[in-house]
Amino acid sequence: QVQLAESGGGLVQPGDSLRVSCDVSTRTFSTYTMGWFRQAPGKDREFVAGIKWQLGTRYADSVKGRFTLSRDNAKNTVYLQMNSLKPEDTAVYYCAVTSRNLITSSLGSIEQYDHWGKGIQVTVSL
């Protein structure tokens, strides 16, 4: 059973930076595709960023240039570094994993991910 646990969320001001992490309990983490999604109140869950085990990445246009996704296969952890945060980044952030070797263009497809974390709140406000 694959389990995911997000950490590092919180309340920050506009322009601040924050790093959220996702620890994954699986012996085959290095071959998994990882994704981050977010859901704001009253909105659908949306793609933020994804990373393949071969380290190819994809970002939503809304975060491109501000967010950076990385992974540490030795620690079974994926990191989402968020810079220049905006109030519209406020949401519950979820990490997700799939054993499928997705092509880059499919990293944003929610239905491709098999396991999800419980989510962590990120609030950007004065």
C-alpha cells in the first residue's frame, strides 16, 4: 500500500516563499511519477506540477517560473518550492503518485494518478 504525507504548508504573505514536501512510503519510489495538485474553495482540483522518474517536469502556466518541483529518490520525497506567492495560490495542496510512466503532456491528468495524500493548506494573505 502506497501512502503519501504532505508537510510544510502554512500562512505566508504575498511575495513570500514556501516549500512543501511529500513523503512517499513505497520501495519503488524512484520509478514513480509524482504530481502536485491544488484545490481552492469552490473550485475544481487543478494541476500544479508533475515530475517523471526520469526527471522530466511540467508546470501549470499559472505557476511556471515561480514554482520548482524536485525529488530526492534516496529519501522518497518530492519537494515543491513555491516563490513569489500570490493570494490566488491559496488552496489545499495534494501530492499524488502513479506507477505509470507518463509522457510529459499527461502529467497534468488527474485520472492518471493512483494514490493521493490528504492535502495540506497553503494560505497567502496579508
